[in-house]
Amino acid sequence: MDRKWTMHPRDGYVRIDNPGGRQLGLAPDSRVSILTVDGLAFKDFLGTGELVPYEDWRLSYEERAQDLARRLGVEDIAGLMLYSAHQLIPARGPRAAVFGGTYDGKPYEESGAAPWDLTDQQRTFLLRDKVRHVLIMGLESTEAAVRWNNKLQALAEGDGFGIPANNSTDPRHGADSSAEYKGQTGEDISKWANGIGLSASFDPEVVREFGEIGAKEYRALGIATALSPQIDLSTEPRWMRFADTFGEHTQMAIDMAKAYCDGFQTTEGAPEGWGRDSVNTMVKHFPGGGMGEAGRDAHYAYGKYAVYPGKNFAEHLRPFTEGAFALDGPTGKASAVMPYYTISHGMDVKNGEDVGNSFSKYLIQDLLREKLGYDGVVCTDWGITHDEGRTEEEFAGKCWGVEGLTEAERHLKALEAGVDQFGGNNDVAPVLEAYRMACEKYGEEAALARFRRSAYRLLLNIFRTGLFENPYLELEESLGAVGCPEFKEKGYLSQLKSVTMLKNRAGTLPLREGVKVYVPTRHIRSYLSFMSTPTGEQTVVPAGRAAAGGYFQVVDTPEEADAALCFIASPISVGYDPEDRRAGGSGYVPITLQYRPYQAVYAREHSLAGGDPLEDFTDRGYRGKWNTAANEEDLDLVIETKKRMGDRPVVVVVTLKNPMVMAELEPWADALLVDYGVSPQAVLDVVSGRYDPTGLLPIQMPADMRTVEEQEEDAAFDMTCYRDGEGHVYDFGYGLNFEGVIEDERTKRYVK
């Protein structure tokens, strides 16, 4: 039959066009040949000269995934079950020492490698361990991403069944991408408000637009899976991951989850909504991670327990059941789910097991799979099969509740619970050992069938996003998409919409452009970072100082200034102190949301949950103990500035990571703005009046620490809120514009 398809050499790959059909891509020296059937081109992955179902792009995604899952051997399936540790492109600098990466056995700086060359470790885990799910963290540039992707995909194409790599990322669109678990981005991607900042817009359409644009940029970087959105209800105000959520309002979280997943997953005009513009979403963290006891986080042994004193377990499921699993768009549901590290204390009503969520057969198999009917991929959070650290605060494995099992036994237990994939594991050996144990326990036929169920789910997400047809990128197209002016403009608008004005005494704002402003320097004491290492003392020149030069005349002292701009952050503290442990205490201290020294007089006397192999006690209570914010001097900075400014206005801008006690701070501010990690330009556009603020508080601001201690970790909107000197209450839905308190259709739509 006459050939209808045409071949076009491109930069780094060969493109094949099928008229009215799928576009294909092959490496220039690929072992894969082209089959011509009915005049159309198909990849002959198996090299048989015959078209088999998984190679036939005319069939449904389900048929193709079923066919390939039946063909795979155990080693290939085990590789599909792996999700790589964080990858740096290129692997250089201080972070390479943490995350690894060599080139022909040498560090990047000594190797002569190009930024987009594959590391030795990447080649090994792709070819030896059959890894096909790769987590990208650092990227030098869009060009590095494109060329690295094409090299990786060429290597995958030439191996075994030709299964392409499904690359993924944690959120990388935030204006502040410095958090360790997000990584730092070098590509020129558009910058948007973060989760809680998007919620401050009170507008799901902003989130949907972000999803649509974010998907275009991700696909242009070779990323087909987003490890997001984070749809935990953040009912515990002290949780360190509060800012990445959509807040504690259930209906808002539902609406935002739908908009996010629909935006990312939908390819317009494609069958069932899936296609080359689609990005799989992995919603997290099932069944909710926003209720860690006393606000402690489960990345660490000291924060492993989630508690439900208000008996609101079912409420925390709703963003999943009514949001991510019930999309308005044609893809129907989020394609993957990530359980959190936490032990959902006392929630296993069937087996009575207090184990990490991914190890709980009740939570994953009985509840998520059977009762809720979710049949997509379940992927563990990163590192849950690895051993825990030597101390409670060490950043290491997170095998909560199964610390006594071997690594292979942990893999088996998660598989028995219904998990498909293991985050942060490049090594196939423990998965194969788990399979061997499953054969002994259940028989080989049952064990193989179980592995193939997971293979089908994992392959389905790769087929749906068109990676089997063409996983390659064209550099010029990617450069034109990533961070294009339109995308940047819309991202910046989302930042503007998130900035929330809480106070504007006597019309302090807007400040007239060109006036003299003073921007003081901050000082922060050392504290435990995300990686649980001391940060060391820091003197910080706010980024807002340099940015203010584009609006005002920046001066060196308050005495010279017409107004002061104080850029500070919400209180920083950690709920565990190794010094307390070394002094004979338990190590547990309060997380404080105020700057000044705080004593937990009103904390519960005994913890609701506890227990760890590292501890000879189970009571994690901290009543009567003290803590002080590492950035206490932010408050001193504002007070001293106000005293020196006298009657001249002091504008305070707080970057809000968590709700905070405003009683110490607010009286010293003439105008008070909060942002959620946006660029200083977005804040200054509000300060100068270029943008009339529209942001609304998506959270409650507590009146004091007593209401924080007495609220229940799993209950929403159960704090007494702060009332300022102007008589305004800093509650959910409150915000000012230059005319006064904002009341519009948004505040009517979302009420407590």
C-alpha cells in the first residue's frame, strides 16, 4: 500500500507525520524501525515486523496498556514501579553532593560534560533497573531540559519494550522556588502565586488558567506528570506545608482541585481529553496530611502522627472524592494519588494498624480502592521504604509504623496495601525481593497478576500523554513556550491577585511614587532547615529593597525617609529541639506563631499519639515548655523603625507561610500587607497604587497562641480571630482595597 507518512529530520530526533493521525518521534540512530500499515506509520518496538496492539496508536489507551502489561516480565514491571530520587540537570554544585550525579565517574565540574548529558546514575537506573518515572528537580535552562529529555528518551527507546520516560516535577511555578522540597528552577518559566496564594484570589478560574498554561510549559520541558496539586485541608495552622495547600475551606479546596486537575490534564479536542498537551496530576496527600499533631510534620520521626480530635476524618476526604476524583472535564479524575507520610492515628477501623498511610491496607485497598472506587495509580511519598534516621529530627527514611521490617518487607507491605509505585527509589532489588516473597506467600500466579495490575495503571498514564508516539522535544518550540510573555503576564497577574491588604490606617496606601523610603535589613537566628540542618545566623537584605528602586527613592536611614517599607516573614519555629533532648527532656517543644518567647501554658497535657523505636516514651506533650521564633528580630525591626519614623508612615509587608498572631505586630504598622511568597514587584505594585488590592484572606489569623493550642488539628475555622486597632477582624474572607473592606460575589460564594 502507498505510504502516506513523511519523515522530517529535527534537532536531536526524527519526526514522522501521519496525515490525520499521530505524530511519531524516533532517535536518529534508533533500533526501532517503522511499520507501514494502511499507509500509516507505526513504531515496531518489538522488532517483529508485525504490528502488535500496544504499538497501534489507533487503539484505545486501555487496550494498549493491557496488551503491554501482559507482555512485560517481572523485572520490567518492577522497574515501572520505581520513581527516581530527585534529579539535577546538570548534577553540579553543593546540591550534587546531596542528590548525587557523576559523569564517567567524575564530578560535573571536572568531567567536561554538557549540561544536558545523562549522569552515570541515570543511565544505570534506566538500563539496569528499568526505571521509567524520573523526578526532575534542578534545571539549568530550557535548552538543558530539552536536550537532556531527548537523550533520556533515546536511551529508553532503545531498551527492551521501548517504554518512554515519564518525567515529573514538584511545583516549579512559584515566585519563591527556594524551598528544598521544590527545588530551584533555572528555566525561564512563568511565575505564579502558590497554593494558598491562588486561594487568596477566591477564583477557581485563575487556577484553571494556571493549569492550562502550566501544562504547556511542563510539556515543553519534557514533563508529563505533575506531583501536585496539594489538596490537603490545612486545618492545622502550624503545619510547615500550609502554604502549598488551598486552605481549610472544604468547598474552595474542592473547586480549586477540580480546576487544577482539569487545566493540567485536558488536551482540547482530544478523545477522552487526553493527548500531547496533557499532564498527569498526582494529587496529594491522601487521606489528608494537614492535621499533624501540634503542627509537626511527618518528614521527620517527631511528626509522624496525624490526629483527629474533632472526628473530622470524612471531611478531609472531600477534596479527593468531590474534587480530584470527580472532575468536570473529560479526563474524569486525577490520574494518580500520593498518600502522605503520616500515620493516621486510630483511623484503621478494620485492622487496628497504626502505620504510615501507604502501608495501610485499610486506607489504600479498603477505603481508597474499594469504597471510593479509585482505580488510578497510587504512588508513595518519597523514601518511605528506607530506614529512619539515627535521631528524631534527621532527614532520612520515613518508614513510619514499620521501622522493624526490612526494606523488601516494606515494599511487600505497601504492595499488599494496594500501592503501585515507590517514590524516591531507583533500586529494583528490593522490589524483586518483595515479588519473591509474594510468590512464596500467595503463589506465583497471584503475585504476577498483582504486579500486572500495577503495570497496567502505570502504562495507561504514559499512553494517555502520547509519550509512546513522540516523547521528543523541538528546542525552538520549547523556547517559545516556556516563559513566553503571555504566560508570564498571566502568572504575574495571579501574584497581584493574591496580595492581601489587612490594614490601611488613614489611607496610608498607596504611597506616591518617587517619595523617599527606608527598607531595613533583617536578621534571623539559626534554626533547623527543611533538611534538618542548622541554617546558621543570617543577615538578609530584603529583595524588596532593590525592587523598591523602581518605584521610590530608597534612602539609608529612617530619618531621611518619607515612609518606611518593612519586608518581613511570619514567625519561624520548629516543634522539636535536639538541645532539649540532650538536656534530658523529650525534645518536644511548641511551634509558635508569634515572635516573642512563648510558653505553652494552654497546650494539651498529654499528646494524643506517640511512639517511636528511638524513644522510650509515648507522650509527646510539651505543656509548659518555651519556644521563640528564629526571626523574632523581625518584630524588633518594625518597632524600632516605627519609633524612628515617628508620625511618618510605616508599611509592613509580611510573607506569610502560616497563620500568625498579629497582636504583637499590627499596632506598629500604619499599613499592613500579607503576601504568600510572590515577587516583591507584585507587592510594590500594590504599595504604589499601580494595582488596587483584591486578595482575601484564605485563612484565619489567630488572636493569640491560646486559641491556636485549643483548636483541634482536624477542624476548620475553630480559632478566635484577631481584631485590629481599626476594628477589623482578620478572619477568612477579609481583605481591603483602597476604598475599604472588600465585599463582592467572591465573599458571598465562599463563607465559613
